Amino acid sequence: MAKQANLIGRVARRARREVYNALGRTSFGTITSVATSSPQVAITFDDGPDPDWTPRVLDVLDSHRAKGTFFVIGKYVDAHGDVMERLHSGGHALGNHTYSHKSMPLLDSPARRRELERCAAALAPYPQKNKLLRPPYLDQDLASRFDSWRLGYEIIACSLHARDWEDRGAEEMADALIEGAKPGDLIMLHDSVRGEAALGRGAMLIALDRFLTVRTDLTYVTVPDLLTSGRPRREAWFRSPSSAGRASYDQVI
């Protein structure tokens, strides 16, 4: 009986992976990069807007004539309208990162929809060409993906990051970006890191400036502009809540 149960379990897991992979090849899949012949990449920033750090990120981007895409938390959009005005007027793109940054798979369907709709309402004064969503912590299951799909969102993950949510040095992060970046990449950074693991963004800013200074072979565009330059690469991105995501469930940030 045990062998039979194990066999049934393996068959079920294989069938589930095949279904997920098939979904990933459709418009239901999560975008991780773009297949393009243009030397363009999109740098994205999560968890803002932050009244101290986001303007400093914008200063670095402006000094290199680079555009960014900011996946913002709705409660901070409501609190920091001046920062949002600068983001919007500066030609940077904005995306939904939920209203209170809780792991989506840990919420029921009505709560997930409320998170997305409240953030969308906060973003309404700053209209965008695309409805983009990055789930908090990149946590996603089939049910949460279905809810975001029903609301018309394109899910944006990433193909490169510098683990800037950890306590890492500027040189290490810069090297990861300089050596890893290639055309079509979706790069994930953070203009704010809150909660128990709160970190200043000084090292990240140094790394970002060095990256933009060294990799002048690339053009830094918004996610919507990158999506028009080629074919989006999609994956079956289903990821269980991380420890940070689980901690967020009861944490007020």
C-alpha cells in the first residue's frame, strides 16, 4: 500500500508540473524577461515609495538618463503623494505591489482582490499604459494567479537581482549586476526594505550608480517599453510563501 501511495503521489506531482508548465507557456504565465535584439533592460524597484530613499534612487536614475519601474505598496502611495508625483512626472512606470504587502497565497480570494483593488485605487491618479503586478516576495500559487488574471494583471517577476534585501556590500551587488545583465533582463532591486530586516539603501545606491556607469552598452527603459521590444518570456512561476512572506501575514509594516 505504501508503494502504491508513493507511486500515485509521484504521478500526481508529475501531472501537476505538466499542467503548470503548459499554463506557463500561455498568457497565464509569469513574465521573467524579454527575448529582444535591442540592448534594453528594465530596472525595477519594490516596496516603495519611501520618502527618503526613493528620491535618491531617482537622482541616480536621472543622472544616467535611465528610466525605472516601481512596484509600489498602496498604503505608502497614499502617504507619500509628493514622491509619487515625481515618479509619475519623471516618466517612470508604476506597478501594483498590493496595498499592505502580504504574501498572496496566504490570503483568501476576497482578501487578495481587496489588496489589489485598494492599491489600484491608490494608483488611479497616476495612470499607466499597462496593468502590471509583482506579488509580494514573488510568492504565487495557482489560486492567487487566477485572481490577478481575472483583474487583468500581467505578472512581472525577474531574471536578475542582487539580493539587495540582504546585508550585502555595494561592490558585491554591483558585480552581480555588471556581470549578469544582458539584453531583455528584468532586474529587481528595492527602493525600500522595511520590517525586522529593515536596511538602508546606501549600498544599493552605490551599486546601482556603478552598474549604470559601467554598462553603458545597455539602455534602461521601463517594463512597458521593454515589453514592446520583443517577445516576453513566460514561466510557470508558482512559489510557496517564504519565511519572510509568512512573517508578513501577521506583521504590520
